Amino acid sequence: MPESNTHFIRPKYLTEEYFTKMRQVRDLVHVMTGMLQVPDETPSSARAKLRNLSPDDLHHLAKFAAVSTVYLLIKEIGEPAVPGLLIRLRDSDSVEERVAIMKLLGEFRASVARSLLQKLATDANPDIQKHAQQTLQLLDK
């Protein structure tokens, strides 16, 4: 009987470049949180580099969403982090990580809704203004 192919087939996106970027983000997170010391790198410089990651690389940062300092950093980044959070939520096996990501997504959803309502509260249509202002008052309770 011929042997069946049971080897792991790496998805196309898992390239060496992907793993290199993942390791870089991991090291920056460890420097930022004080778990790693690297010459010429401080926690604040690592934080600045993480804050300026391209949207395509934010899913690497989302892997560390359960770490409180990273959670706050992702919260600061805001909406640009959402696609990366969704990718990580889909791919993660860690319950702690998935809970942190879901919490962040819920907070982002609320802030996006609030900003849209604030724009609608100044709409030219008085009915839209009225309903947007009433909804904002309900959110503030």
C-alpha cells in the first residue's frame, strides 16, 4: 500500500518573510514589556516601532493582545488594528488571546458607533440630529 502524504503543507502566506516579521514584532513586544534587553533598543523606542507597524503587520501584534501593555497599545492604534485582530481571532488557539481580541473589537465597535453618531448629531436633517443626540445620551448613561 502506498504511503499517504501526511506532511504539513504550509499555507502560501506562511513565508520566511512572514516568520521574520513575526519574530521582529515578538522581540519588540518583549523589549517594550521589559522581558528582553537589546542593545540600542529601549521600551519606548520599541513601543514607537510597534505603534508605527503597517496595517498588514498588525496581526503579528494582535498575537500579544492578552498582554496588558500590548492591549493598551492596540487600543491606542484603534481602527487600523481591526483587520489584524480579526485575522488573529480566526487563527488563534489561545482562549486568553481570543478573549482579549474580542474585548478590543467590542471597544472599537462602540467607539466607531459613537463617532458616527456624533457626526450624525450635526446632520442637516433635524430628525437625524434629534435621533443621533438621543442615542448618544443613551450611550452616556
